[in-house]
Amino acid sequence: MANIVAIVGRPNVGKSTLYNRLTESRKAIVDDFSGVTRDRHYGQAEWVGKRFTVIDTGGFVHGSDDVFEAAIRDQVLIAIDEASAILFVVDATTGITDLDDEIADVLRRSSKPVFVVANKVDSAKQTHDTHEFYSLGLGEVYNISSMTGSGTGELLDELVKEL
Ligand code: GDP
Ligand code: MG
């Protein structure tokens, strides 16, 4: 499949919220794709006339912390293999965690384009310092709110250039 965008990141950063926003008007198609695998959801999205498939990873991860981290790492490796571009979601309200660092280490070794997405910046008035996410070593940081949609247009403009 061409034009696949994978959403990766640790739990609770807002991956599924972003996925739902990107695939919002295409629920019927999402249903066709869901269940392809147990822990990955596929949906269709479109931006400025460009269509792409979005993968939401890590929805059904269970087990101990070790199993949990290994499962996230597996999802990141699959994403690197399968996707044309990767949205690496981090949480602007918590800053960088150890798990963020681990995921970033894996992503830095890939040749696929990675977009660092600092989520939960709900309004322009909010002053979360997302500057620290540049230290992940993955380039530009895109401040967005998956909840309100703030900043997602700028992100998508850049994303579709890679598709
Ligand atoms: P996932 O585990 O990475 O898939 O994260 P979810 O999409 O399930 O979201 C985790 C929590 O963060 C939920 O309570 C969401 O409502 C919340 N959340 C997601 N996006 C935003 C956002 O842009 N702003 C705020 N304030 N909360 C958000
Ligand atoms: Mg989720």
C-alpha cells in the first residue's frame, strides 16, 4: 500500500484522538479496515486532495511494563517498515519521558520522514514550552491539539509533501 502514515508514541499522548480527527469523515472506510490486526487500526484520510491511509498503533497493549515497552517498540519498527511517513506524538503537558526517548532512538535510525507532534497545545494562548522536544533529535516540532484541531493544518500541509 502506498501513502501510509503511522501514528506512534507512548500511551495517553493522544494518538487515537489524532487518528479520529484525521479520519473523521471516513468512519465507514475505517470500519472496513478495522480488525486487520488486533492492535492496529487503519483509516482513510485526505488533505488538499491527497488521500492516505492512517494507522493508529498500540491500541490494545496488555501485560507487564517490559511486555508493554516491547510491544510499543514492535509497533514503531512495523511503522518504520510499512509507513511512508511517521507521526511521533508526544505530550506537551508532560514533556519528554524515558519512553519518548526510547521511541526517538528507534525513529532516528530510520530513513523515513518523522514528524514530532507536540499534542495537547489546545490554544495559542497556552504557553507549553515544547522547545525541549527538539532535543529528541528528529527535527521540527509541530504544536497541535488533536482535541480542538489547532495546528493540525500546518502539520498536514508538511506531511502531504512527503507522500
Ligand atoms: P493514546 O493512548 O495515545 O491513543 O491517547 P488517547 O487519544 O486515548 O488520549 C489520551 C487522553 O488524552 C484522553 O483523555 C484524551 O481526551 C486526551 N487528549 C488527546 N488529545 C488531546 C488534546 O489535544 N488536548 C487535551 N487537552 N487532551 C487530549
Ligand atoms: Mg490509543
